[in-house]
Amino acid sequence: MADDAMERESMEFDLVIVGGGPSGLSAAIRFKQLANEAGEDLSVVVLEKGGEIGAHILSGVVMDPVGLDKLIPDWRTRDDRPLKTEVSADKFMFLGPEGVADISWLPMPGFMKNHGNYTGSLANVTRWLGQEAENLGVEVFPGFAASEVVYGEDGRVKGVVSGVMGIAADGSHKGDYQPGMELLGKYVLFAEGARGSLTKELIAKFNLDEGRDPQKFGIGLKELWSVPEEQFREGYVQHTMGWPLDNKTGGGSFLYHFRDNGEPFISVGFVVHLNYANPYISPYQEFQRFKHHPAVLPHLEGGKRVAYGARAITEGGFQSVPKLAFPGGALIGCGAGFVNVPRIKGSHNAILTGMMGAEAAFTAIKDGRQGDTLESYEDAYAQSSVYKELKTVRNVKPLWSKLGTVIGIPMGGIEMWISSLFGGFSFFGTLKHGKSDAKSLQPAKNFKPIDYPKPDGVISFDKLTNVSFTNTFHEEDQPVHLKVADLALQKSSEHDVFDGPSARYCPAGVYEWIEEGGELKFQINSQNCIHCKTCDIKDPNQNINWTVPEGGGGPAYPNM
């Protein structure tokens, strides 16, 4: 590594942003807006590991427009606006194995309603934000994975290393080897999304999670369907909980009707909270059988699946948000965990926190500072709508986890009402999440294997067929980016105690246990990886570390 560092060139910017999602791009846009308004020639670069902006973006999505309204006030009146389908009908259902109870009539706090929100493609929103950023003079570098943090001698963050390419699987340098470049900034904002590899390092290095609950996660799986016009209901939004998950396993579904370039589409997806105990649960298989339910099947029959993907979701909320700022940089967006779990929304908060981080960095630079801790960002968050929103719903997930779906959800509903009416007050105070998602998994001997139905190839699909619809590509001759610290531990614990849950929690067929020469081998099909990060979260021993592959690798989601 030292030789590489000696070979590397460097580029200096006022602001470096790692991650070209909604938060990172919003930060870049806001920074340039402020600089341009002040007549300051300040530079900002956005690094995106995906092959293009939006390639790795996946969400439902029903978006609260509050973030876009604040960032780009005229977006609704523009012909090129990325969201055009406003929510027209909002259904909330509890599913049994065959039947359904429509619970839309239940009194919910106003912020739980979806009227006034928009549905569509978050990947396309991100592409639109990328163009907006470039129009303002932001330098956007897709295909550049940030693989290392650059620290100063005093320990502060100075920048990142990006663009390392051409390393062979055995570690040797290929003919096209590039040592990468150090991109240095007066401040560096990290917008990597859920469970970012550098974000994880920074949280540990600066003890940003001290005094916080462990971050909690879910895995969201999604398919995009092109459907006939006659069964399309523009703006229709449907959420469910219950079947096929049992009472002890949290999660639910979404189904959204929207148009893209005039064509009718349905986003259908399923979320499983990753604090489940049963190692035989397969979130992917739960999603596939869910689509056959009578409340879902009529929406998809006659249609055609055109895309698939999966992504981890930060679910810890208020209790799990780490300290946001540290010497030389800050965490923004979903990497810090601003998702409102009961609303199933986080994009608006990602945009808003990106703006807050940018405003703090701009003010500091304008005052002649650099490399210090942006305490004004922490202060802005504490006074923001994001903080208030997360505080209001802070006990919903702990109640769900502790009491199960049938009791926990009604209790959570009452809790939200009280908290929203009385400024965040709760009879419970602030409930703890408890142990991490990895430690929630229990030994296989406590459970029976689940016999999932075979896919029919029409409504439900096998895993590898669906992975082909992610457009995933990785250069084959490169180091495996999924690092197993101790293979012996993987065998003695992950396999022997938990019966190999990695083959089930991974939504892309990356992991399997195979027999080779009379011995079991932990096979890693890293070329299948769709960068969901579930392995990094759910491995019971935290023995798998997800790192960035060569830039441009991974999925290439079209309009997810």
C-alpha cells in the first residue's frame, strides 16, 4: 500500500463528497448554490462507485417532496421533472395466508398519509439531480469507488483514495493498473448509503456511535413490472404487513403504480427487518411467495417483470443516529440512518441532511476554516424537521420488535399519535433497540427448515434468473471484495451452528456451501453481488466485511 501511496497523484477541492445518491448530490447542489450566490469560486467533486449516476440506486419509492421543494423550489413546474405521478389512492392492509383486512380506515397521524407525495423511480430522481449538479459546476465522477480514507498526521480526515483499478485476483498488477488518486478536500462528506464501508470505518475510528443504540437494518427487495393499461391505476399506493411473515418477524410490502415516459409500471417490493431470529428465513423467498397473495396477484397478472434489485435499509432511527461530524468531515444521508421506518421513507431526509452538511461546510470555508469538526451541522440537525420526525416515531420499531406485529403495531400507532400531539413526549421515554441484527440470529437447532414453494416462472422467479435482471457486472480478474476474516469460524459457526444462513439472506446467490474433495467449502460468487450489504450486517459472527470492488462494478439499475 505504501508503494501505491508514493505513486499516487492528488487533486484538491474545497469539498469532496463520497456517494452520488440523493444526499451526496443534494449536498453538492446546495454547496454550489451558496457559492454562486456569494460569488465564490469554490470547487466540489462527487465520487460515485456505480458506472453511472443512479446505477446503484434502489427504492420503492413514494417520496415526500419536502426535500426537493427546499433544494430546487421550481422542480414541480419543470418539463424535465423526475417525478410526475402524484399519489391518488392509499391502501394499508393486514394479510393472512388467503384473506386480507383493509385497515386503511384506522386513524393515523397526518404524516402517515401519502397524499401529496410522489411515486416513481428514485434512480431517475438521482440522475436528474446529477444533471442539476453538473449544470451548477459540480464535478461528478461516476465509476470511481472510494476505497480508502486519507488521514492527516493529526488524525483528521483529509480526503479519500479513489480510482484504483487493474489489480488481479492474486493481488498482482495487470497491464491497465492504476494506483488511484487522492482526492483531498477542506471537508469530506460521506454519503455512502446504508452500511457504507468507509462510513463503518469512520464510525469506529471516531467512536461516533458511543452512547447510541446499535444501528438496525432491513433488507428491501424490489421488482419493476411493466403492466397492461387496463389493470393500471395511476398513483395507487398499497402497503401490507403480516403474511407471509410470522408474528415475530418484522417487515411488510409496498406496491406502487406510476408512469415513466408514459408507460405504466408497478413497483412491487418486500422488506424484512434483519433482526429476525430464524436462520432458515429467506427474505428473497418470502418476497416471491408474497406476490401470489390474492391482494397482490391481480396487479401483476398479464404484466412482465423488467427489473429486480435489493438493498439494505437503515432502520435504527432516532436512537441509532451516530454523532455526525468529526475532524475533517461528516456523515450525511442514509449512511447515518435518517429513515422513518413506519413511513417507509428516507429520501427526503437524505436530501435535507445533505443540504445541512453542505451549508455547514460552506460557512466554515467562507470563514477561512478547514479540517475541523462541523459542529454547526450537528446543531442544525438537532433543530431540524428530520430530528423532530425521527423522535416522533422513535419507539415504533422497538415496540414492533419486542411485542410482535399483532400487538406491537397497534401500540406503535398509539405511540405515534401521542408523540405527534405532545411534541415528542412518550410514556415509554425512548425505548432501546437491544442487540445488533447479527446477534439476533439464533442457532438452527431451535427451528425447522422452511419449505418454500417453487417459483412458477411467471409471477415468482428463481434467484439467479432475477439477478440477471439487475444488469450486474464485475471484472472477473480482481480481488474478491467480500472479505471473510476467519474461514474456520465460518465453518464451525455459520455452517455448523446456524446451518449456513448466508445462502438464504443473500438476495443474489453470492454465498453457498459446496462439497469439494470430501470437504465443505464456503463458495463466494462475488460476481453476483448487487451491493446490498446484507452479509456485512447479518453474518452472526460479523466475519464478512463488504468492501468496494473496482469502480463501475455492481448492478446497473435502469429505473428502480
